[in-house]
Amino acid sequence: MLQISGPSIMLQPFPLPDAEVIDLQAEEEINWIKGIVLVIRNIRGEMAISDAKSINVFLRKGLKKDKVLLESNKQYLIKLARLESIQWLDSTEEAPVSATGLYQKIEILVPVAGLINVAAEQSRLGKEIGKIQSGLSTINKNLANEKFVANAPLVIVDKERTKQMDLQNALVSLEDKLQVLHQLGNQEPL
């Protein structure tokens, strides 16, 4: 308990943390929960899945401690990520067509069947891929131009190379998502 001496708390020294009450295991567990929830929320955003809709999530790979953490924190994950269910897939179980994210060594799978309009999402991703390819083409032309590279300030050339790398990474990511949607569109109805 902080003892106040003087006319105002504003004049008191800032309290120092007590190392004896820091629970590193609890901090690690909270960070694990936050990491899983963040990946699920990112997948929702990337695949345009409404936050209001409860979804199923599967986890696989990871470590034994991750399985233990899942079991002891399942109720928190369900509440924080608005899940219908979350469960661990064994290596022998086949995963449904899913949007995928990674947290540490854990693969997080969100089955997208029935959650999104496949044709509309394919169209949207196709347009986005077209924009990125156009931007990437312009940057590639600039960087292939020897006069540009020789005469432009190094900062500008480095900035263009960074943009090029970012666009290439974004393109790969979007193409992966489009592939998932093609798999989903090619599945036979049950």
C-alpha cells in the first residue's frame, strides 16, 4: 500500500514494481491467449468474416504445452475470439479447407465453408491482386531502369526496393487466400 506523505499524490515518487509478486507463468499464458486471439481476428478481417458470427477454429502442430494451454484457457478463447468451438487437430486428422494463420509453432485454421460468399470474395481478391501486380510492375520497371538506379538518391532506391518486397509478400499472401477459395469452390456439396 502506497503511503502518501504531503499535500498531493502528484508530489509522490512513482511506485516501484515488486519483483516478488510478478508471475511470469501467468504473463506467458496471457501472451499466449492474446497471440491466438490476434491471429483469429486477423483471419476474420482478411477473409471478411463478420465479428458477430461465431466460428469454429482448429489448432494443430505446436508443442505439448500449447495443448495444455488450450485446454486450460478454452473458455477465454471462445469468449474473446467469439468462437463456436476451438479444438486441437491431431496430425492424422484431415483439416477442412481453411484460412490459416500462425502463432509461434501453432497453425490456426478457420474453416471458411458457409462463412463467406466464395464468388464475391474471389472477385474481390482478384481485383486486389490486379492492383498489386500493377504497382509491382511499375516498381519493377523503375528498378530495372539503370538510369533510375544510378541517378536516384540511394534513399529513394531503397524505398522502392522495400515497396517491391512488401508488394511481393502481399501478392503471395493474396494468391494463397485465392487458392483456399478455389479449393472451397471446387468442393462438392455434402
